[in-house]
Amino acid sequence: MGISIDRDVAENLDNVVEVLKDLKISKSELIETILVAYFKVQANPIGKARELITLRRQGKL
């Protein structure tokens, strides 16, 4: 699966990977971990995704 990521987000991911270099984590593993946590924590992931997308499009996120 190919995805497009905002430059600032990509830089943040690179920074986290660098800081956690002792774990030998890849960006793919980091993104997957974040998504797994999101779906396990959210009671209503579709509703929350809708809210976050709206906020991002409004420039509030």
C-alpha cells in the first residue's frame, strides 16, 4: 500500500525513528503501531476519523 504523507509528519516520523534507533524500528513499523493503537483505543474509529479529517481540512489540526 502506498500512502502520501505531509512533509512535517514525515519529518516527525523520521525523528521518532532516530530517537528510538535502539529498537531498530522502521517508519513502516512505527506507522503500523500508531494505527493499531488508534483502532484499539477508539470506541468509534469511523466517527473519530471523520472528526479528525474535518479538523485537518479546517486547518485546526
